[in-house]
Amino acid sequence: MPGTFRVTIDGSRLRFAAAHMATFGGRCEPLHGHNYAVSVEVEGELTADGWVWDFGDLRGIASGIIEELDHRFLLQQESALLRATVRGDSYELCAGERSYVLPRSDVVSLPVDNTTAERLAEWIAGRLHTALRAKGATNIRRLAVGVEEMPGQSGWYTVG
Ligand SMILES: [Zn+2]
């Protein structure tokens, strides 16, 4: 009977802590943070060795991407509500009547319109997909990333 193979990873190396201000209904949330937890699912045909993909390698790629977000402010660079201006070594953020100045090194600027768990999952999945393709992963048919913002609340994105 034909079936599908899938490997999944999650756990301590796939966690990150970050600050953000998501926007919702035309308003910007106050500055706050989350301890995020990321899960990755990869589906595909088995290689000649009987793997979908090596767990250690997958974990290494994913944790490298997630590390870029750890202990940073997550900036949605395509937001219409949260305006960000670079001035020297700082980011000036304007959210309605509130404004903030953050060191540039504390900010990761993401090509998204909002820093929801769904958009973060989409960004991580895109980066992971690109990295796996670069490693010659032609057997992978589907890749899904889940970003848990707090226990019991996750946003997912699936490529393929
Ligand atoms: Zn939040």
C-alpha cells in the first residue's frame, strides 16, 4: 500500500526568545516578548539509505535560522502601521503615538507585513526550504513549520 514518510523535529535547540509588536485591526500591540518553540515536519521519498532527511542535519539547519531571531526585536519591515527608520546604529520605531529607539544589533528586520506566528512560520519555512534545496534535497515533497507563541497556540505554514 503506498504511503508517505515524514520526519519531525522540535525541542530545546528549536526555541527562541524575542520581542515584538504585532499589529491587529489597525492598532499596534504594546512592546512584549514570547518564548517561542518551533516544530518542523518534512515529508518525502526515502533516500537509498532509508532516510527522508538526517535528523541532525535538519536540526542544525533549523537551529541556525532560529538563532538569527533569538534575543532580538522582530521587526516587520513591510508593516504599514509600524514605521522603522535607520539612523546610524539605531532603529527608530514609530507605532501610533509611541516611539522607540533600539540598537540596530538588537533588531532583526524581516520581510513580512506582521510578526504573527503564522508569518514567522512562513519566513522560517522559506529559509529552510532554500537551505534544503541548496543541499540537493530533491526527495522532499512537503515542508511544514509551526511556531508556538505560547503553550497551546501555534501558527503553521506549509511549503508544497
Ligand atoms: Zn506577541
